[in-house]
Amino acid sequence: MDEAEQYIASLPPDAQAWVREFTDYVATHYPTVPYVMFRGRPMFKFEGTYLKGYVMFTAAAKHLTAHAIDFDLIVDMKPRFPRASFGRGSIKIPYDDEAAKQPLREFIDEVMRRHGVPRVA
């Protein structure tokens, strides 16, 4: 079992489902972005360094956190996530907020677009 799978398997069921859904989404639609572990968490990192951009997912007891270095995009996306809380580079979404899944996919797509990563259907 690789390190990413070990991390995901160690999570409670709700957290596993969310992390799997979104890591699978990125891996499926953006296969050119390397999937790595960063500080023990799944990250999709551009250009060999997180300073060039990334999408990362972490799990807490009651929410998934999506991280990106695109701080202005996170600010712009706030209205799309009425139940989320926000950090400078993060969106914290409660696991029971199913309505946030589509805006989260759109957030990921926009991060990738900004960094010139082509989407595979």
C-alpha cells in the first residue's frame, strides 16, 4: 500500500470518501500533474515545487480542507461555499455539505486552468 493510500485508509469513513472523491477527480482529469505526498498529505504539485502552485486535500473530523496557493481565487470563491470556513490558502467544507462538491470541482478546474494544466474529459 502506498503512502497516499495509507493516509486515506487511516481516515474515518466520511473523510475517506471526500478525500478519495477529490483526489480521484484530479488524477482522472489532470493526469499530467504529479500526485505526491507533502507533509503526509495528498498533493498535486506543479513544476516540482509547491511555490509554483498545487491542490492539496486534508481531512479533519468534520470537514475536508482543499488547499491552493491561489489566494485570490479562494477569496473569489467564498460566495460559492456558504457553509465553508476559509483560511488564507484553504477552503474548509463540512462533510455533510453535498452542495459544495460541484463548486469544489470548479475551484479545482480553475486552479488548473490558471496554471496551464489541460483537462482530460
